[in-house]
Amino acid sequence: MWNISKEVKERFQKCNLLPIHESDEEWEIVLREAEEEGEDIQSRLKEELDEGKEELLETMPSRFIPYVENSTINQPTLPKDVREDYLNWMREADKAFEQVMEAASQQTKTATSFLPKEVQDVFEESLHDAIIERIKREDNTLHLYLNADGGFSTKAYIHLIFHNVESEKADEPVQVGQWVVYDELRKTEDGFAFRILFDCPEAEWTIAMKGMDAAYYYRPVAYTTLANEETLNETSIEEYVSQLNPDHHYWLITPHVTSAIKKLSDDEMQLEDGKVSFGKNMLVVSVGDDLFRYDLTEHNPIAFIFTDVFEDPYEEFHESVAVELLEEAALSDELFMQARAWNTMYARPEELSEIINRVLLKMEVTEENEMMISVFLNHFRESGVLTETVVEKFSELLE
């Protein structure tokens, strides 16, 4: 039995189609800011409601329909009891979807226990926001290549291999460039089944197969460092190669080719099963009888180089701060020390509970730090270290 489906995803999205402000205080701030900026906020909110009105009427309980019909459901004039009822309905939908995702995660974890370690490694992290870069079929073997650079995995490139494919079912043609939104793996009586939900365009793809393998690759730490410094495009291939660890293995991965690099220097790249040559504004890759050309004004060759060794580009942020300096560092304006301090408290909540509560009582929530504080607060609460005073102060940020 599947937990995720296109229908489940669409219902969740429809239940969150029209968020509303949760308190009188929030409305007061929004209305004051609109007045200061000369904005007709009531008209804007009505336009937002009208855009999703049809879908809302199909999804929401009948008790809310009169407030949609008279356009007050997302206005400050909505009665408080109706507002809280509507917010609770949205929260319940969120909770139900979280339970679906947890069930899908558990089913995937059970299924991967029957598969090779590489597959388990891939599914220990999320495929969310990975992009299909290539799909290749060889007899009854299906190869799916995912670029996970912008996703939630430390792995930058993932190759899933489905062996002895028995069936594929897709409600829309699956295309290169689509984004993975959700996925689930099941153990079946005589094999496995894998379902992926995509976006842009939306689609559901289900694959039944006998077995599964995986391979994955990482970005060299130099790539992430240059990307964070926004100097990636100004760095030459020669400069980049000089920053790579000569003891690591590297692969050339393009939209058409995955090949181990046999030799990599600042003036030469040799593949185990092909050749690479640089022309004027052109990278040429030949593998067997296939020849691929990449315009270097559109493709940065640095982005084609991957490794099988994970190097944490943020390792220094995880270095502990001495206890006597912790409170000052956590409250400082120096972002590097601040990050180290919070990571130290996150890793040792029981030991540092007194400092954690003291720091939190001194902190003020801003638009910039609200998300960060929420994440740490909920972690500290789960660890059982928050005082009643801190819980009361941050009650709105605690789940």
C-alpha cells in the first residue's frame, strides 16, 4: 500500500492554499504597515482569495464556505472563533500529511534494508528538490540520474539503477529537468516498487522491479567554497584543479556522460573510457562512438567534476566553543562565532541547559532569526532542558 500519491500531495496543497494571520497582534502590525505604505490591503486579500476560491470550495469543510462566499475568510473582520477553527483545520491537515510522510519514510527504510548499502546511503538523506538530469534504458534495466546540488542531500549527484524492471506507470511523461518532490520505496512479494512525485510539471511515476543499486558523488570542497564566495565563474579550470586533493578519485559527469577520470592536471584530463579536449569556448567529450560538445559560455567545466569523498565545507562551524565563552558568542554579532556557539549548544543540550535558557531569555525574535530560533527551540524542548519561563516566552514558535 502506498502512502504518497499525487492526490495526497494535491489535497495537502489545497488545505494550505490560503494562509491567514493567526492573531490580533499580527493583524494590527499588517494593517499599520499597509496604512503607512498606502496599500489597500483588503482589496489585495480579496484578490488572493478569488485566485484560489474554486479550489478552496472543493476542499474546505462546509462550515467555512459562507466566509469564502462573502470574502471575509482572510480578512481582519473574520470572527475570532472562526479564525481559530480555520487555523486548527489547517494544522490538522499539516499533521495528517506529516503522518503520511513519516509512514512513507518508515516503509522506505524497511525496503532499503533488503538492498545494498549504497541504496541505503542514498535514502538516509532526502531526494527532495533533486532534478532529473538523464534517463537511460538498457533492455530491462532503467538508469535514473539525479542532480541533487540544490536539494537536501550531501550527495550532489545520484545514479539509481533499477534491475529487471517489470512495469512503469506514469500519469504524465517523465522529463529531464523535473524536480523530485516526494518519494517512497516499497518491498513487494517478489521485488521492489518505487514511486516518485515530480514538479514542473507535476507527475507521478511508479516503477516495479526485481532489484536496485545506486552510486553517488559529491562536490569537491573547493567547489562549495568558491560557490559560497561567488567566485566560481571567475575561476579557471586550471586554478580549480590546483585546489583539488590529489589523493581523491574524480569523475567527469555531464548531462550525457559519467566517466572516472584517469588523469587530472591543470593542463590535461584523461578518462578511463574516453577522451576530453578543450577547444576555443568548447569542451569535447568522446566516449566510444559518442561525441559530445559543451559550449563553455553556457557550461562551466568545473561543474562537471565530482568525487566519491565527502568533505564538509562547514566543518569549522562545528568546532565547539569553550563553555566560558559560550553565552557571549551566542549573543554576539559575529556570525561565525554565533554559529559555532549555537551548534555547540545543539550538540550538548543537557550539559549546557543553564546557559541555553539564559541565552534564550536575553534574545529577541526578529524576522531574520525567527526560523533559526524555532529550530533550536524545538530541539531543546525535545531534549527536556527548557524552563517554563522560556517556554512561555517562545510559545508561538514551539510546535
